[in-house]
Amino acid sequence: MKQTPEYDRIQAQMQKGVITLDGFLGDDSRKLVDIIVADTLTVHKRRTTHEAIVERMEHFKNLGLKGLGNFITLDEHFEVKVETVRGLLPSPFGGPGMYGKTNTTVHNKRLGRTITYTDLHIHFIRDHGFYEGIGSPFRLEPDALIEILEVGTEE
């Protein structure tokens, strides 16, 4: 896939200090389309989809909202906490909406692993297959999401 001028513009919006202090790319020097393609290949190798990952992310977020900022136990091996802070963030990809600063933390007790993601991450993955650049402090590794959230495989 070739990087278009539109993706150049989006990638410029993702730099440190433009929308957020840390930006969305970390120290990843690849073109935006190459980051997206590499993560999409990882997801496909795990025999799942961005949509299946997002479904699990939303599942835990929706259940965690009942905890009012405290960890709640969902079943024999998941705990989840959803916290919100004031403010909204635009997507560097553009689009009609702003995204709340909602953090969802999922702890998989069976694996002893925890992951935290935001509403903006859900948008990035659902609409663009973007998990942030390598070295970004908020990057979500597709493999980690699939394992910790126990995302099912596609037949």
C-alpha cells in the first residue's frame, strides 16, 4: 500500500505536541500505512479481525462502567475498571466526532496480565486498523490485546 498525501497529513497530525503531548507514533519512523499494514498482518496471522478485537474492548468497557471507577470482577478470571477524565480529543484521522478521555483497564487474572485502552483506541482500531506506532507510550500491541482480552479466532 502506498502512502497518499492524505496519510501524510494524518501522520503530521500524529506527531508529538500536535494533538497530544506524546503524539501517537512514538519513535516509529515508518510511514503510517506501513504501521497499519504490519499490525493488520499480525491480526490476520492470529486468525482474527480488528472488528473482533474492538467487540471485546467494547464488551469490557460497557461492563466496567457499572463499577463507577472501581475494579469489578466479571467472572472467574477478569477484572475491569473504567475511569473517565474531563475533556475530549479529536482523531488525527479527522471525522465527525470527538472522543472522551475514558480509560478501560482489563486484568486477566488467569494470565496475570493487564491492559489499558481508551475510546480513541477503539476508534483507531475499528475505523483504521491503527494501534499507534512502536515506542508510543500508549501503543497497544495487537498480540497483547488478543491474548489478554481472549479475542476469539475467525473460522
